[in-house]
Amino acid sequence: MNMKGKTVVIGITGGIAAYKMAQVCSDLIKKGVDVHVIMTKNATEFIAPLVFETLTNNRVSVDTFDRNFQWNVQHVSLAKKADVFLVAPATANIMAKMAWGIADDMLSTTVLAARCPKLVSPAMNTGMYDNPATQRNMEMLKKDGVMIIEPDSGFLACRDVGKGRLPDPAVLETWLEYAMSPKDLAGKKILVSAGPTREPIDPVRFISNRSTGRMGYEMARAAWLRGAQVTLVSGPVELKDPLGVETIRVETAAQMYDAITSRAPEMDIIVKTAAVADYTPATVAADKIKKSGDNMAMEVVRTKDILKALGENKPEGQVLCGFSMETKDLLENSAKKLGGKNADMIIANDLNVEGAGFAVTTNVATIITKDGAEPLELMTKGELSDIVLSRALDLYNQKHNG
């Protein structure tokens, strides 16, 4: 989602993790977000308001009756302006105030007046977090529609080890993006495959390809942001599991086949971006194969065609999308896949085009359906993911609405 032009209000309370919010503000400003910060007086003991004023170019609010502001009922104007409200780090105290509707300072007053989506990221001592009162207050907030960002576990500032750490800035920023994203895929079950497969030759060697999995991971992330229930079946990659997504890790083409086909019947949309090996060694050596002579021949056999199997067993109303990567005759070869695999959509990528292919953040693709080819310009893989998901949703609605 493009966050440019959005307004985010961030409430910072008194905890050592307050310093992390400087990075969050900086990242949001770079994305074109208008950021406003409200701090409790305790928060100012951990980090100066000047830090956030310098980063955001907006005055930091602390005192409800600060006479240096132009009189416009500051807490109401900020509450109306916000597209999303994040309280992080959130102490047990501010969560109790929010749960019970107490408004006795600038932050609690503003968050009570706000009608936008609200997120709370608790950060505190493990004992405080586990206390039944804190847990009860969080449950009340959830029932009121407030999104609770689960804290991380680890070594805390109080020297305890347990749950209570503020998540990394990137996690908080992703939750903000989630809160502001349209939920047009809510209620849909979407399966995405990603990455390469590894076909073992012996305990040391394997056959694989150059796929990094980035396209599939961006697809899974985009589907989750838009409200879908997402399952990601991933080959071996160096990427972290996407937030909010059920990620299933596999190694071989056979494992990927089983993981996908066993879950396929319950899915509304399947997007297959994985670069699955077409061949696998006929036998796998139990020990490392030693050098013997100048040449070595190895017998390989075809792997199961996952896209074809999905097309042959596609439930009524399901949308099946495959990816095609070619070095020549792109449209012709990709169009053959559309009919031959009984797919609804093929995303064709030409490896010869600059900015497309493996190990890059961008892609150049053509969307092929029974209605023809739709060429797209160079764009990020995240942007392409949103377009593909929108086209898939259109096809889904056509199947179900006639």
C-alpha cells in the first residue's frame, strides 16, 4: 500500500523502548506520511520531544493545555486528522486508561476522541504484562476493536527474560500499513507458493535455480494487508516469514506438490510464483559422490507438474494463477500454459528485460487471461502483487456473480 499523504498519530508513553520510535517516525516520513507525536510527561524523561519535532516537522504535544498552540482544541483536531493511531510503547497504565475510558492527559484524551483504527504495542516488564489486570484490559481493548501488537520475548531492560519487548520498527510499520489498507480480500483464503526447490543429488549437492522467493513473499504480504487468510508454501529462501501469514517451509518439488495440493481444495485463490524444479535425480546417493574420471552422467526424471494438477482438480469458483518465466517467445509460451494447465491467469516475465527476474525488487510482467494480454510497466514486486490480486479478485467475482 502507498502510505504517502496519510496522517499517523503516534502516542509514546514512559518506557525505555521509547527511543525506538524515532526510527519509526523517520521511516514513515521517508514514505511521505504526515506524522504527529503525542508524548506523556513520563515519556519525555526517556527521550526529548525535540527529537520527534526535528524528524516530523510537527510540534510534539505533551500538555493538554499548552498555551503555545493556536487554540483549536488540540486533542480533537489531532483525533479528527488521524488516519490511524498507534500507541507505542504502550505501558500498562495507558492501556488501563484506554480500556476504561479515562482521559486525564493529552494522549489519553486524544486517543479517546479518535475514531480511526487504533493500534497498541505493549512494552513492559514480563510480570506486569502477565498480570491478570493487564491481560483483562487488553481483552477489553480487543473487544472495542483496538489491534494489539504482540510484544517480543527476550532480555528486557529490567534484566528479566520473557515477553514484553517492543517489536522492531519494521514490524510496527507493517501493522500501520495493515490498519490503513483496504480489506477487499477479507474472507478469502489465498495460497501462494514461492522460492525455488532443491532436488538432492547426494548429502552435499542439489539441483536448484536462482529464485529468491521475493515475488511470492510480496504477494503473500499484500494479500494479508488486504484482509485475506494467507497460506505461503515456500522453498528454501533467506527471507523472514511474512507477518500474519501461515508459512510452510519445504525443500523438494515433491514436498511442495504435497503441501500445495493437500490444501488447494479449500482455497479461493491460488497464486503460484514458485520456481519448481522440472527434473529431479532418479536416485539420491547415500554418500558424497567422489570424482571419477573427467565426466559424469546423471539420470533425472520429471517432477510432478503442480500447476497442471491444480488445474485438473480445480474446484468450481476457484481462481488459479501461475507465473511463467521465459527467455524467448514469452507470450506464446505463456499463453500455452494458460490453456494447457487450465489456469485462469498467467503472469509472464521476460528474463531478458532489465528490472525483471531474480534477485531484484522490481518486475516487468504481462498478465495473460482468456481475454488477452495486459502488459505492465516496470514496478516494484509489491506493486505488481496488488495488481495481480486485484485481477484475481475480479475473476473470482465474475465466477461467483455471473
